Amino acid sequence: MNTVETIQKVIEEEIKPALQSHGGDIEFIGFEEEAGQLSVRLVGACGTCPFAQETLRVQVESVIKSVVPAVKSVIREA
């Protein structure tokens, strides 16, 4: 399994269910391997939540970085 597949698996199995339980969701946009930068889009309730940046940092970035060390940062696309 390559890095992108691993990232997508973590998003699908670990992150999406948590966000969906709060009326939100996340979409994988892309991964720039050289920079280690993952791009995602928060949608639903997460897209408009005032705590979305905190969700991104705590629930998304920390989980993905713990499983996929190649990910150095996670950015939120509009």
C-alpha cells in the first residue's frame, strides 16, 4: 500500500466516522509527497464550524501523522 492509499484508508476508517457522528465530513484532496503536505476539505457541519481549525489539528492532523509519518502538515482547502 502506498502513502496516498494509507492516508485515504486512515481518513475513511478512523477520521470520517468521528466527523460524521457530528454532522460533518472530510474529503481527501491530495498529497504532495515532497513537501509532506496533505490537503483535505471539511464539509457539512465541519465546514462552517468555528472550531474547524482545531478539529483539523487535533482530530485529523494528529491521527494521520501518527499512522503516516510522511505527512508533515495538513491544510484545509475551501
